[in-house]
Amino acid sequence: MNINPSEKRPSVQYLGESGLTQPCLQAICAILNSGILPERATVVTNPHNKHLFLFWAWGFIPLIVIPSGFKSGYSGEGAKGFALAICLVREKSIPIDGVFIEESIFDAIDKGKLKYADDRIFKDIKIGSKLCSWPWYDWVPEDYEETLKRGLLWHHVYLHRYTPTNTVYMAITNIDYFNPDVGKKLRLAEDKIRKADQTEEWQNAGLLIRDAWIELSQSLCDKENIDTLDIEKDKVIDRLKKLKLDTKFFSLAKASFDLSFKVQHDRKITHGVAIACVRSSIFVMQSIVFKYLDPKGNLLRRP
């Protein structure tokens, strides 16, 4: 049997779809969470600020190409996805280098015209690329990496693409920035009122809201260095009083917290009341966070 010599050459594997950010991000996430990490990553850039990724030595695969679902130099999805991709790779401590190449060579890689990892073009890229050093102000916003460490970056960038109730989930995401544990409870509560059709589940949503208020009020006090050792865990209103909130915010917070008790304990609670309980708390919490905290969760000084 005759064997074609080309069949012995190491093949290039393509993952993702050229021109589409989301499939390319999903491909990168699949690689990074597979349990086997590539030895290095190369960002390949053309003269029009389009980017593709090369991942070298991923298990038995010598080279993976993630095509050009990314672009920099503007504020659209491609640029946000590009910054996110870089941060995701950095999180795994994979060395990242970069190289700029002419458009014709870029297109040949991007369109899958190069089939083998030992192609001269790939060898030249590997030799000519230079290790990238942080920070990359032109490519990655300063706050992205910190947000990634808190497990919120993917949610922050792409949440609006997948949630039918945008305003509610975006409000929860804003609260996430201050306290992810509070955000998690709110998200579970919202899911229960959206998907469940039984009273017990609506009551559980009330319990989650109560716990979210307990945790948020304590976190706010901690931010302001307010001593709460004399306040019992479930005394949310007492902690809110110490925060000296605006009267309207305090009244809304108290009403929302009180409603969570009603929902939690009332076996005849209606779906409408459960919805009011969950969403009023979400929006009141967001208002407090917006008024007293910047997007990084730092307490703003009041005059």
C-alpha cells in the first residue's frame, strides 16, 4: 500500500468561525478548559487590526488556529471579545506572543488555506513573534483582568446577548461587581420566579431575597467600617439605619425586605407578589450600589 507523504505531515486544526466573535470565544474556552493547556498562544494581527489566535502544542495537536473573529481599535463586539480572549488566556498563565503580518498571509491562514503545521509561514511566525508584556492599553481595558479574577468578565461583556429580561439581569450584574454572592442569590431567585409554577418555589425565592439583603447590608457596613457586632445577623433594617441611607432609599429597602418575609412564609402567596418581591429588591439594591459604589465596588465618599 502506497502512503502519500503529505499524510505524515502534522495537520493544522481550525476551531471557531472567521468573522464571528462568539464561536471563536467558545473555541478558546473549550481549549482552555479541556484539562490540557497549550504551550503558548500567538496573537496574529493584520494591517486592519483584525486578529486571529494560534495555540501551539495542545496535547497531540501541534497547532490550533482560531480565525479572525476579533478586531481592535473600536468599541464593538469584536474588540470586547478580543480583550476577553486575551484575559482568558492570561488567566491560565499561558505565554502570549504577538506578530504583525501582511494581509495576504493573514487571509491565507484565516481562510484555512494552510493545512500543515510545518508550513514555512507558521515557522516564520513562531520565530518572528515577540512575547507580549502587560498592560496592553490599546487592546485590553484596565479593569478587564480584575473583573475576570472575580468571575464576572464573561457575564459583563456578553450577558445582554442571552437574557430575555435584559434590565433585570443587567441590574443583577451591576450588583455582582460589589458582591458576587449577593448577585448569585438574586439570580437564583429570578430564575425561580421565571421558571417555577409552584408556591414552594416562590417561597424559596423569598428566602433567597432575604438572605441577599442580609449579606448586602453587612457588606455595605463593612465597606464603611461600621461596627455591627451588636446587631444580630437577620436584623437588616438595623444595619441599613447605620448606613444613613437617603430616606427614600431606606423606605424602599425596608419595604422590599419586609416583603421577602411575607413571600417566604405565606403558603398562599401569588406569583405576582413573588415577582414584585424579587424584582423590587433587585432594583432597590442596584440603586443603592449605584449611589454609593463605583463600578469596581469601591465606596464613594459622601459630602
